[in-house]
Amino acid sequence: MSYSYPALWKVLAGAALCLSLEMMFRCIRRRRRRPLREVLFFPAPLSCTEPVLSPGLSCPCPLPHTDTALCRLLRLLLGAQRSLEVCVFTVSSQPLARAVLQLHHRGVRVRVISDSDYMASHGSQIGVLRQEGVVVRHNQSEGYMHHKFAILDKSVVITGSLNWTVQAVHTNKENVLISDDQAYVQAYLEEFERLWEEYDPATYDFFPEKDQK
Amino acid sequence: MSYSYPALWKVLAGAALCLSLEMMFRCIRRRRRRPLREVLFFPAPLSCTEPVLSPGLSCPCPLPHTDTALCRLLRLLLGAQRSLEVCVFTVSSQPLARAVLQLHHRGVRVRVISDSDYMASHGSQIGVLRQEGVVVRHNQSEGYMHHKFAILDKSVVITGSLNWTVQAVHTNKENVLISDDQAYVQAYLEEFERLWEEYDPATYDFFPEKDQK
């Protein structure tokens, strides 16, 4: 009997130590996987985006080669490996359109939804994207398709007030929120899939609401 | 010496048990405090907002009394206890303006930033807010103040593509992201304070960029 008590304590101590170590490792692991929680504010000062879009090539342009919110946004987009969903009201920013095209040419599955009223407006890059083979769908109802979000690899969502236009990027006060929180990513992905189906060209009804005006 | 070993094991077991219990409580506490991660999608169908804006009064209007994304947004706003920062491009939605006014009359510190070009446009509620004593500041530079965010009690941020207009709420495809993640809240709060200072009427310079046109 004099031997059994210490043995019991040893077992207890061992079990408790194992449990606390396991808990500690869990906490450390949770802390190490740093969540992506970022906000970019615009306007971004004019700067050369070639260091991001054509890394390795030295650009002789006179623009400052500083890192801006636009550069950060481009780098994020170019980080996509498998898929990119873009659901943006207007796209006239050439650097942003070039990033989308680079992904498309690299084999990333790119799908774009945009607003029908602004697709053909001056400077729109939607035609350029389509010419290169990117599939673009658009609304056919009276309201605007006013979203400004994108989803990378079904794991990161980018959303906010920023249209992908020159004015929005370089002149307006704008914000872009970036998150890899799956609660957000899933919500935006479901909205994208809903709209992608709704805007399927096979179901176009030639803008009946607009014809009634 | 035969007494000291069991005592050491007892101390060790006690310490390890305490540590593991502490870790377990931390994990449980973290799980219990459910973070606010929500996305609202618009358009919201037309519905009566009186059940949210005037609870307790029965409204005889013919609109459906259903719960919509607008109702949820109004309830969130009306939940503010101490402060509300609104930084929105255009405000023409009467229910949203009424919610802001209710908070103002209830003693919540309300500050509004809006875009100068759209403040006086048809249906804008900015004049109504000012008449009731809400302090509104606006941009005086050429670009748009295009943000669409609000901060409640310095602890919840609401942001997205939604202008606070009738068309945005009831016709457009729009999104509103809601979060109590302090990384986001702080970023938007700092942007608000920057703009609040920048748009201080004491520093107006009578739109010099616009005069140069």
C-alpha cells in the first residue's frame, strides 16, 4: 500500500502534464495561423505598378516606384493559384485588368460579373478581358450590379467601396477590406454563384423592364 | 527522503492540473464569445420598417411587415448606446436617416461624413440631419468621399458597397459586411478620425481645385 499512492500521483501528474501540453500546443498553433485581417485605404498616389505586374523587368517610366495600396491589392490578386471571382460594378483600371488577365493566362479559373450599363463606357476594360477569353456575365435587371468584391482561391475575400476604376484608385476616398474568415468568404461565394446563375446568357430576356420604359 | 518524492509528485500533479484547467477555461471562453461575422445582401424587398423604428405601435400601412436586410441593418444601428460614426457617400433612405436621428435624440454621439457633391441632391437626408442638430462634415477635394461605412460604439464596423439610398437598398445588388473584429474596427475608426480632421470647416479653402476648372 505504501507503494501505490506515489504511483497514483505519478499517473495523475503524467496525465495532467500531457493534457496541459496538448492545450498549450493548441493555443500556440491557433496563434501561429495568423488570420488575414487587413484594410486598404485609397486614394493611392500615382506610382509605377510594373514592379508588381512585371517583376524582374526594370521600368524606366518617370512615375515614383513606391509601394501603394494599389500595389498591395495587385499583389494579393496575383497570389491566386486556382480561382478568381470578380464581382465589380465598373472596371477601368488597366493595372487591375492586367492582373486579372495574367491570372487567366496562367490557367487560374477567372469569372467576372459586372454591371451592364457601365461595361461599354469609356475606358472600361471589360471588352479587353472578353477579347482575351475571360468569361464575363452581367445583370439584365433595372438596378445596378453595384457589388465591389473578389474572391481568391475560395479562401480570401476582398470587398469594400472601391470600384476598379482610375478615379476610385487615385482620387476618391475608398476602402477595401480583406479577410480569410470563412464565414465571410462563404457568404460572398454564395452570392457570386447566385448571380452567376441569374446572369447566365441562356436566360437573357432582352431587358424587358428597360423596354417598358 | 521516502516522504519527499510523493510530495513532489503531488505538487507537480496539482500544478499541471491547474494549468490544464486554466487552458480549458480559456478555450471555452474564447468559443463562448461568439464573434460578429455577418454579411447582408441587397436589394431588400419593400417592407414596412415601423416595427423596427417605432416598436410597439401597430402600423396600418399596406406594405408587407416582413423582416428584411434593411430591418436587420436598422436594428443594428439602433443598438448603438454611446457613439455612431457614419461615413457614407450618399444618404437618401428615410428609414436609415430616421435611425440616425433617433440615436442623436437619445443622446448617442453621432458624427456624419458625406460627399459634398451629393449632399444637396434630390431626396438627400443630410439637410434633415443637420436641421435636427446632427454634425455633418464633408469633403472639399475633387474626388468623391466614396466610403460607405459606419462604426457603432467603437466596437462594430459596418462596411460594403451600399450607399444609404432608396435605390441601393431596394433595387441594386449590394453587400454590407458587419464585424466586431477590433483589427477592422480600429482601421475604420482611424480613417474616420483622419477624415473628420481633414474636413473640419475651420480649414475650408473654398474648393480651390474646383475653382481652377
